[in-house]
Amino acid sequence: MPRGGLVPLAAASAVGVAVTGAWLSDADRRHHLRRSARVWRLTGRRGVAWAVLRVRGRRADDERRARLEEGFAIRTAEDVARELGNMKGVVMKAGQMVSFIAEGLPPEAKAALATLQADVEPMAPSLAEQVIREELGAEVGRLFLDWDPVPVAAASIGQVHRAVMPDGRLVAVKVQYPGIDRAITSDLDNAELLYGLFSSFALKGLDSRAIVDELRDRMGDELDYRLEAACQSEFADRYRGHPFIHVPDVVPERSGLRVLTSTWVEGWRWEEFLATSDRDARQRAAEVLFRFAQGSVHRHRVFNGDPHPGNYRFHADGSVTFLDFGLVKRFTPGELEQLTPVLDPLLAHDARATMRMLVAAGFLTSDHGLDPDVVWDYVSNPYAPYLQEEFTFTQEWVAEALHRVLDLSGPAAEVVKRLDMPPSFVILDRVVWGMSALLGRLEAHGHWRGILEEYRKGAPPVTALGRAEAAWIAGATPAAPPRAAGGR
């Protein structure tokens, strides 16, 4: 499949519409075509703009060409954010997935895409109440002692309302948008088109097929809040009493296919935390985020595949609450064992052994013919924080690392062309880059290699948080639940 090619992707999407149109109802077909048309128009606009830029660029010197390309990136990001901001479902989630790791973009472009991380336009209160009535079999007034019709958050698949249970418990009620299942059916046919669009201006060289396949597998799960409730309950039980990680409990009697009720948690949101926290608080928060991700992957073999800034609440005592378990990856027997052996020779700077493990894991074919040193230099790029005892994440490092990984014309061009991504690695890779982007925003400094070895190898703790977690695992000290942060 061509990487980032707009015309082939548009053609593939048109075929998808023709095929699905055979079994969709007239109303669904019209809905499908309307959403497809919006994406096609967006792609067409950016494709024409890119062609104009290429023509102008041939006559420009390097400095002028750089200014033209930066202007194109900014205008495209603004166009994408404006068009996708009101398209709930997979389309918006695709934008969100790219927006918080696209560190290589100009500040104005990043600011435009950042709007995709913010709350979107909510549905009318009557529609939310209708979904609750259909799912739970009673009016909102009979189910809750108090109900706030104005949502506290609205995202790609549903929105969250604050309510009070008859027993006085404060809860968060996530309500799915009516008809979002139809939107997602349409979006999945457009997902490759959208990733091609994004790769044309931000993630050059990105092959979208593995990501699209993984999205297609996962998005159906996200529509069933009962599956999310089960995952959230599993994580809540797993981390119950943890000294710095908290997951809200599910309220099963107020949850169903399209409604998920959880205990309410106060705390600072991401942007609030960045604006009000000092350096020490940000360092601690960064380590908590990293430990939650690594512990889930290596100890529990199940992890939240959506490291989105909106999924965290930060507390005055330094603990973090983790929200939204709709996109959870669970390793099947043998999956993790196939992937992780690559890390040992990579971290040991052993180029030849790294290449052998890449072949064994399915990242390279046995007849690749590549130079081991070039391969190691390329694949070790995202793992620079773990190749030394201490490392400081920065936004600049994340941008440069992403650029190197996706550079089709650089010294590792042949490696980029020949490397494949096993499907089991798609969501994990997203977590690696997503976490790096978050730590870059926090300018996190730490003993990341040592922390990683705690989870991979059972090594002794290297920080105070590691020692606190080890004591909790051993049952030495009970931990208090997180305190509310300033009433937020």
C-alpha cells in the first residue's frame, strides 16, 4: 500500500462506500455518504494545496521552501481540526491520536490540533436522558437523587454527567451518543484515508494499514460500555489501595451497554496541572504515569492503550487517577514473549543480536540484507531514555525522535522501507510514543532505565515511588485513597 498517498487512499474509500452501500439502509447510506464526503472534501482541499506548494517549492530556495512547508502544515492542521472537531467517533479519535504526538509540527499547527483534545459539542440533555431511560429502564429522576443535565466533558464517543446516587454517592455517568455506532461504521471505511491525510503533512512515511486494522478490532469494543466496565473494574481491583495509582470503581447497577457509571473523582485536569504545578510535582506525576504504563504491560499483561492527556486527574498528594478504559489491549499467550526479547540486545547495544531478534519477532524478513549497525541505530532511537542511567524528556527530543523514525529520505531509508509492524505491537507502539510525548510536556527527568528494569526483570526499586510500590506489593503499608485537589 502506498505510504501517505492521497489518491490511492481516496479510491479505496470510494470502493468501501460502494461495498457497504449494498447492505446499508437508505438512511444509513445517506449518513455514511455525508460523513465520507466531508472527509473527501477535506482531503481534496489539502491535496490541491500540497500540489500548489510543490510547484512553488521547486522555484524556491531552502529557506523559502521551509517557510512554505511550515505554512502548509499550519493551514492543514487548522483545516483538519475545524472539520474533524464536530465529527464524533473514529474520525475524531484518529485526530486525537495524532494530535498529541505530532511534536514535530510548528506551534501554530500543534495548537490547532490540540483543540481535538478538548471537549466537543455535547448532545442535548433530552437525548442523554433518553439513552439512560432506554438502557436502565427508568427516568433519570428515579435513578439519581440529583442529575446535572450539563455534561462536565464531551468526547469522541460519549459525554460525562455528574450525578448523585440515592445513597449520597457522587458519581460520573458516561452516556454514549445516539447513533454513534452508525458513525463508527462510516468512519472505519474512512480511517485509512484520514491517516493518509495526516501522514501527508505531519507523520511522513506512516503506513496506516496496521493501525487501521487494530482500530477496526478495538472500536467495536469501545461501543460496548459493559466491556469497558469489566476492564475498569479489573484495573480498580488490581490497583486498590495503591500508594499513588487510583482507578474509580464502577457502579454496576447504573451501567449498561451505552451507560457507564463510576465513582466521582476530583482532581486537576492535564492543562490545569501543567499551569499550576511546580517542577517537583511534574517530576512525580511523570514517574506515576510511566510506572502505571510499564507495570500494566510487563506485570499484568493488560494495559490502557489510550495515553490521552484527558484520561488523567492529578491530586494534591501526588497521586494520579486513571480514567477511560475503552481501549484496552490484553496480550494473548506468547504475544509479549515474542516482542520483549528485542529489548535485551537493543539495550545492550548489540546490533547483530538486535537484528536477529527483530527477525524472530516479525519486524524484519530473514532476507532483509540490511546493515546491523544501521538497523540498531534506527530502532534504538525511541529507546534513548533507557540506554543511559538518567534521561530528561523534552518536546524537542520527542519531535526529533519522531522525525528520525518517519524520515523516508534519511540514512535509515532502507530500514524504514523494510521494517514491518506486527499487529500485536501497534497499540503498544502508540503507548510508547504517547507516553514519550506526555513526559516531554512534563520535562521529566529520571532513572527511566532502572524503573523499566523493575518491571521487566524484577530489579530493586531505584526511586522512592518504587520503594513505596514494592512495600504495597509486599503488604507492608496500607495506602490512603487520593485526596481531592483544591475542590476541582
